[in-house]
Amino acid sequence: MDAARQVTPYLNGKVAPAETGMLLVNDDNSALLTKMYQEISRLHPEAKHAYFLTRTFSLLSWQPIYLAFIGVYGFNMIPDFSSMSQNYRNGLISGFHFDSSECRRGDKADLIAEVGQTLGDIVMYWQQELDVLYRCRPGFSRQLMADFLLMSLMKVHHHFDAFERDDVIEDAKLWLEAFQLPKQTIKGFSVESPLSYTRKSCCLVTQTKHGELCADCPKQRVAEDKQRKRSHV
């Protein structure tokens, strides 16, 4: 828990039962998901459905993904994600509970496979709930998940000097296989050094009033190409 808070204070967790109004992993979250979507749309009325849906799904997933990577790469262990609940307030998911402090230890490959099985099922459940409410198709959520995972690997790469390019690529294969996601997503990694990753999905924050292109956005290259062409005119 302390390590998670050191990564970001938004990852503020504790071992405790779920409280009323928290997001659960295998229960009816339709009322909360509707509230999230509507509050995001109210906060950003200038944006469109695609942004509201992308933001909602991203909020659902970010904490367990961060915790999975902190556990695997920082401590060689993972929590029981089936006992996780998450706090939601004012358009943001931040903070979490686990019913139990029990964690599973193991080698990296086994832990990644376990995360893919347990967390993969949980994320699929949330996707299906969103699909009923707002048409969140599997292809949409799977690409977001693939990008989330590989972007998280880039964070590990930047944090640990010994975690080099070859390690990133090999572990990317493990994560994508564990979550049954398309391996061609690996093509988003740069060939040249330093290693970088360009997503296939877009968070669509540019639809919001003050949103700008992210450094790893697929639209960034398009914008840069247009700028280069204008400079040569």
C-alpha cells in the first residue's frame, strides 16, 4: 500500500470491506457506471460520446493495472484482485479496498499469467456492463487495454535502468498473451533509441476544452508530419 501511494497519492488503499457506493469486481455496477458517464459528460460538455466512454473505461482500469505492475516488478507478488473495490467521487476513481491482505508470490511469468486470467476476466466484466449501457464493444476495450499494458511497461523501463529494450519486448509478449490481446500491438515500440511507445488508441482528450495531444498519441505523428510538410512549403 505504501509503495502504491509513493507512485501516486491517488493510489490510496487499505485492507477493508467494500463500502456502499464503491465499484465492485463482480456485482451490478450499472448505477455507478451511469453516474460516472453522466458526470464526465457534464464536466466536459464540449466533448462527445467517444471521449466519455474512453474516459469511463480508463478510470475503471487504471488502478488495478498500476497495482499489478507495482506488485510484479516491485515485490514479486500480486494481490487478490477478486477482492478489490474502488472509490469513485466527482468524475474520478481514486483509492481502493481489498477484503484480504493475502498476496500470491511467484516468478514473473507465473504472476503475469495469473494477473491476465483474474484481472482480464474482471475488465471483461466491466466492458460488458458498459456495453449494455453505452455500447462499449470488445475491440474498443481490448485495444485500450493493450495500450495500457505496454505504456505501463514503459514506466517500468524508465524506473529500472536494468530493465532494457529486450526485457520490455519480451515482457510485452507475456502481458499481451496473458490478457489474450493482439501481439501486433508490440509494433508500437520504436525501432530507434531511446525506446518509445506510440499507442494505437487515442484517449480523445483533445475533444475537451483544454486537452492537448499526448506525447505517445498516434495522432502526434500525424500532426508532426503535417508540421514538417508546412515547414517545407
